[in-house]
Amino acid sequence: MPRGVKLTEDEITKIKAYRDCCLSNRQIAKKIHRSLCAVNNCIKLGDNYGKKRRPGRKSQLSDRDKRRIIKLAGSNSMFASEINVEISCPVGTRRIQQILQSSDYLEFSKRLPKPALTKPKKRG
């Protein structure tokens, strides 16, 4: 859902002043004509209100690990599952595939279809 307009500095100082006067959050919201949720967020976050928070979880792989994965795939022509076994990193095979796909240096090429082996060739 879309967010409303952020509180102005003037409104934030009013909220702090009303809070010091021991008014409830509902009373503050009515006095400044803003939503209760906006007042609650302003009081809860304090000085961090309006500052951007870092989205998502911290990456388990460093940039160095990512470069090593790309190097193994490019020079040794290894699959993602082989790379995962070799470097024994804390991420899964799918994450390694995503790193390889996002690389500018590697390009995926599918093998050309070949005819299946015949019985005489299998014996040989």
C-alpha cells in the first residue's frame, strides 16, 4: 500500500512537545491532524524517523567469494553444484547460479543436441 506524506520538522517538534506534556498518541494525532500510525511511528523511531533503512538481509558471501565463484565457473567450466562442493560456502546451489547469471563476464550457452548412443557404440 502507498505511504502518506512524511511528517514535517515542525510536526515532529510538536509531537515531541505534546509527548512531554503527557498527551496520548491519539490526542496528539487529533491536535496535529495526522494519522495515529504516523504519530506512533514518529514516537517509536525517534531521531531515526524519515531516515532510510537498509532493506533485506546481509549477504552471506563477500565480494571476494563471489569473484572466486565466477573464476571457478569461467576457468574450470564447473557447474554450480560442483562449485558449491569445492568452496563449501554457506549458500545453496541456486544462489551460486544466481551469482553466475548476474555476472557480466560469463555467458550461458546451451549444448547442442546430439543423437543418442547406439547399442554398438555403447559396447565399444
